[in-house]
Amino acid sequence: MTVQKPEAGRAVSATTSPVARLGEALKVEARFWRGVLYDAWRFRRHAWLHRARSGENRDARMLADAHFLEYGMALREARTGFGFARATRLARDLRDAGHVSDAGAVGDSTLRVWAAFNAGEVPEEVARYLADRAAPGASEAAGVSHLDRAGIAKATDFDYLAFAGSRHSVRRFGPDPVPEDKIRRAARAAQHAPSSCNRQTCHLRVWTERDLIDRVRVHQAGNRTFGDELGGIAVITSDLRHWEHPGERYQAWIDGGLFAMSFVHALHAEGLGTCMLNWSVDVGTDKGLRATLGLDDAQSVIVLVGFGTLPDDLTVCASPRLPVETVLSMNPPLT
């Protein structure tokens, strides 16, 4: 078997022997099933399929229950009397030390808004919790927010299509360090990405020191021809302890993808160059990065992002997009 020398990304096999091809195919099958079992077992171990077994499970459940209550209050014809079971469970979690966490603060504030919305007609456990615990100090708005079309139009008065089209995967960076405030603003923007039941499961780990960047990027093959120019690298993860039922087994990658793209667009808005560094890897490579980072087993790696300042001029891949009809079907027939 001969294999072309890899330059970036995956090697291309040039196997000609039928026996060698069969052996290669069996190895691919084995790696596939090992990866499936690796992901499935980690989800099973950390998700709260039957009950909340950790503080992270409880935090996720409080955020989900609070979101259910605010969802009901935001409907066009919002009516009192909904969500009693959710509110009761939220009060129990808050009483069980949940109120001390950041998620608990959201849950507490939302529960109080919901109780006021119901004019005090709430389950006994909710009433008892609210009576026993004084309202916390000023916090971020909870419950519902009132917007108007004019305000949204003002905030979105720019050509987003042109903005999105101006972002390219950059593989040539300037020498200047990346200002930390730009990274923080981008992270804050990424927090506004949609997440299932507002559970906000994603986390950003960012390195901007040269030796640390190199220790992280060595685990990802696609950057080997330009990674030495990166001004920073981010690893985006999703916490498996925030997921509840079997139907959410893929939700970490869904929420993580939304978060990652929001982060990349935010870095682009800050005038930085970015390149997604995909994490489609085998189990051994995943474990290698996790060991270097000291990642908790519950953290699932979604993607890496390389970034840096932009040089005065640069060359990027044109990467032509296919016609819009290839991604858009308007009113397709239903069966």
C-alpha cells in the first residue's frame, strides 16, 4: 500500500491490492463503530436521562423549566394557569441549593415574574419557596422582554448578505497580537446564539500565547501549513450533562454549531480573520486533545477555531457557492 504524503487535511489512499483494500475497509469500519460507541456511552453517562445526578444536571433543568415558563408568557394570547408542574420542579431545584448558581439566579427571577403573571395563584411549593427566600438584588431581565419592529429594524439596518459574503476562511495572518477585548466581545455575541431551552451548554477555551496555541493546534491536522501564523485558537465544547432525553443525543453538535458560527461571525465583525478547524476525528485524536486540555469527560469537543489579525492584503480560497436553488426549496410538495 502506498499513501501520498499529507500536506494538509487527510491523506489520500492509493491502495491497489484487493486484499489491502479489504483490510483498509475493515479498519475504517472498526474506527466508525468505535466512534459511535464512544459518543453514545459518554452521552449515556452524563445526560440526565432518568434524574438529575449532578449540579450541572440541575442547572440545565432549571434553565429549561424557566424557559418553559417564559415561553408561555411570551405567547400572543398568554393566559394564566399554565406550567404548574414545571414551576413546582423549579422551586424544588432552587430550594435544593440551586439558587446559589448562575442558572439558579435565572430560575429564581423567572419564577418570580411567572408568579406575578399568575397574580399569586401558584402551587403551594412555589408560594412557600417565594415566601421563605427574599428576592435577590437587581439582575438581568427575566421572564419576557417587550420589543417593537422599529427597534429591530434599526438594529439590523445593514446588509447582512454582504457581511456574510465578506467572511472567508483565512490562512494568512498579521503579526499583531489579538486584543483581548475583541475576543470578549465576540464571546458575548456568541452567547446570543440560540440554544435548546436556553440551556447555554457551550464553552469557549481560548489561547493567544504562542506556545499554548502550538500545543493545542498540533492535534488538528488541517492547520499544519499555516497554524504557526495564528494569533489565537479556540476550542468550543458542549456539556453533555445539560442534555436530558435520547432525542437530544445530537443536540450538543447542533447547539455547538450555532454557537461556533456566531463566534466566528463576531470575530469577523471585530475585524479579525478566522478559519474553522474541523474536529471530525477518531477516538484516539479526540482523547489526545482532551488530555492536553485536561477536559472533563462530560465536555464534548465541537470544533476548533483559528483566528488572528489581518494583514494588509491576503489571498483566500474563492470557494464558489452553488446556486441558491441547491439549498432552497420553496413550498415543496408534501406526501
